[in-house]
Amino acid sequence: MKKLLLLLAVLNFSFAISQCTITGADQVQVGERQTYSVEVSKDLPANSYEWIYMDQKMIPQSELNQNSLTVKGSVPGKSVLSLEIKTAAGTSKC
């Protein structure tokens, strides 16, 4: 099979004050690009965001400190993408 699927499991932690959800495709094929984004109820500066990925199964194609992230699938397997948002009230995780 030419294209192998790279499953992307989105880890969603919510605190009582956190209102964020990562939106984007559930899967990324090897070599394919996908964009993931988050909408929050407050206007935050760009450096408030920090995208986190634990392995090299996906390669970021954009800056990690924006409210959206473009990734490229590199090898087949499962991977986790999460986001920390720093606000005056503390840190929220998506």
C-alpha cells in the first residue's frame, strides 16, 4: 500500500476555566499536510500558545506559538498533539 495512515489522537484536557477544543482531521497520511487550530473565547497574543507533540511521527510545518499549526505526516503510527494556552488565570491544556 503506497500511502500508510498516520493516526492522530488528539489529547484533550480541560480545566473548569478552559474552553478550548483542537479542530482538524483525525488522521494524517504519510507525506500529507493537515492544519489544526483552536478557538478560544479571549483574544490572546501569539506567544500565549504552545503546541506539543511527543514524537517525530509528524513534523511541524508552521510556528508552534500560533493558534493554528500545520503538520506533515512522516511515518505511520499513533501520535498525540496537544496545546498549552497561557492566560492571566493560568495555563489551560487542550
